[in-house]
Amino acid sequence: MDAFHAIGPLLRLLPPETAHGLSIWALGQGLTGGMTGRNAVCDPLLESRVWGLNFPHPIGLAAGFDKNARALGPLLDLGFAFVEAGTVTPLPQPGNPRPRMFRLTADEAVINRFGFNSEGLDAFTQRLGVFCDTWSGKGIVGVNLGRNRHSAGTADYASGVSRCAPLADYLVINVSSPNTPGLRDLQTGERLEGLLEQVITARDVAISSGGRRVPLLLKLAPDLALEEREAIAGVIMESAAGGSGIDGLIISNTTVSRPGSLRSRHRDEVGGLSGRPLFDLSTEVLRDFHRLTEGKLPLIGVGGVASGRDAYLKIRAGASLVQLYTAFAYHGPALIWRIREELGDLLREDGVSSVTEAIGADA
Ligand SMILES: Cc1cc2nc3c(=O)[nH]c(=O)nc-3n(C[C@H](O)[C@H](O)[C@H](O)COP(=O)(O)O)c2cc1C
């Protein structure tokens, strides 16, 4: 047993943000509870190729866990096929006042209103550069980009793309956090078109200076009305048609809705709700985007995944890849392996010969 195991039970007694900070610190020190090298053994049934990248299995860590790229290598070593670092903002900013993260233990959920606390792009890219030099080939790392609270417009995203394109396997334009005022308005209409034009241009510039074509993804909220989803899909499909546009969607971020089933005392805290109560809503929106994009665009399904069956349902609803955050925070590293094994078993039970065959099977 190492220090990571020893502090496991202690973490649950600490305020959630303190516990999270301690976990990142421990992982950054290489304290992984002996659970390393978990991608050395892989089930061939779970392998896939998306955006030209080889995923040993479809399970990744969602954005927000390693906001400042402090523990990417150890997180991959725990058995995630990919880790999404960030959200990172161009300039450092403290985020909202504490407390800003709440456990809803009885609901297997979390509410957070961090508001993009970030050490900024300088510190972030410096660490990511070290990661690329020392952990190259260990796994896939995406970077989730945001904007500073007091920035107007969308230039922050373009600068994130320029700075991170040489370092990331994929980039995410995050317009769906509920904790930065006005951010989610960028998901619709002319604002979305303008934003996409800017970030795609920034990528083109990176390509013309000798860089690779880094896949660009858009992360969406689960609270979009049907007409909004249709409008977004229209813009995305138009942008993707020429082969130079958006390459995929992540569905979804946290929800501002509060299902009536919530029991925990923190249920009325302001912020985004994640975990078990988000599963149905985010899966329904995922299924809808699979339909609206005619299965032509790879989707990452995220929201309430806590088992192999949940991951399987996301894939059957249209996800090429799956991410989780809240269940990992509650259950720790052993969960990753359990999900992978269970998913492999479910595919075998259904006589499926590759995970890619199951994508959209229920859509
Ligand atoms: C504490 C916390 C912080 C988060 N921070 C971010 C973030 O910085 N950027 C982002 O795109 N999503 C962020 N998310 C959302 C997650 O990436 C994910 O979309 C959401 O939690 C749903 O997945 P889950 O139910 O497995 O947690 C955060 C979630 C939590 C719980």
C-alpha cells in the first residue's frame, strides 16, 4: 500500500476541493496505488481508430479533473485511454469564491461552480511540453479551451488553438460551462458560426506553419432545446462538409437542471450538476446529435457513466468514445479497469466483434 491508498478513505472526509487538490498532488508525485501500466494489457475488441488516433479502448477522463496538466502521465497510467486536460484560459484567473464544489453523495452526483479557475496558458503549455517530451506514446491527451471571465468575443479560443495545436492530440472548444456568464450563448446562431470560423482559421495557420491538422471538437451543454440542437447540427455539418471544419462533438457538459429525484442537501446549490442524475439527459442529447449528424461525426459521450453498461449505452446511443469524471472521483482508479472489463463482456455477450460495430446501434 502506498500513500495514495492510505489517503483514499481520508479524502472522503475532506471538503471536496481539498480532496481533489490532494489527489492531483499525489498523482503528480507518481503515487498511483500500484495501479500503473494499465494500458499494457488491452482487449482487442475495445480498440478503435478515431481522428487518425489509435485508442486502445474507448474510456477517457473528462475535462476539469486535471485543469492545469499536472498529472497527465500518471492518469493515463491508471488505465484511461485518453485524458482531457483543462479547461485552460489564456490568462490565469482564480475562478469563483469557495466553496464551489459540492458532493451529493446520496445521488452519486456533484454540483460545481468553479468558473474556469486556471493557471493560464503559459504554465499549462510549459507542463504539456514536458509531458510530450517525457511521456510521448503513453496515451492520448486532449486540451479543453475556455475563455477568461472578462474577455469579450471569441479571440481567447483562437489563441488557445494557436498555442496548444502543436502539443495536443485533439482540442476542445468549450462553450458549455454554466459557470462563466454568457459562455453558453456562443453555442447558437451567428455567434457559433463566427467562433468556428475563428478557431478553424487559427488551426489552418498552425497547419500552414508546418503543424499537423489537430482535430477540433465542440463541447455542448445537455440543456439545449430541440431547435437549438438542430441549428447547431446544421452549422457543424456545413463546417464539416468541406473536410476543414469541426471534427467531433462532446456531449455533454454539466446540467443547470435539477431532477426532482435529487435527495442530497446540496441539491439547490448554483452550478452544474454531474454524475448519475445526468445520465439519461446527456444520453438522450447524444442520441439526438447522432441522428442530426447522420452518424458522420465522431461523438464523445459523457455524463453519469459509472459502469461498463453505462459506457455501452453511450456507445449504442452514438458515442465513438466515452468519458467520465464524477464516478471516478467517487470510486477511484479501480473503476476504470472494471468498466473496461464489463464493456468487453457485454460486447461478447451480444456477439459484437468490435466496439465500433456497436456505435449508434440504439440510435
Ligand atoms: C468538479 C468538476 C469540474 C469540471 N470542470 C470542467 C471543465 O473545466 N471543463 C469542462 O469542459 N468540463 C468540466 N466538467 C464537466 C465534466 O467534464 C463532464 O462533462 C461532466 O461532469 C459530466 O460527466 P460526469 O457525469 O461523468 O461527471 C467538470 C465537472 C466536474 C464534476
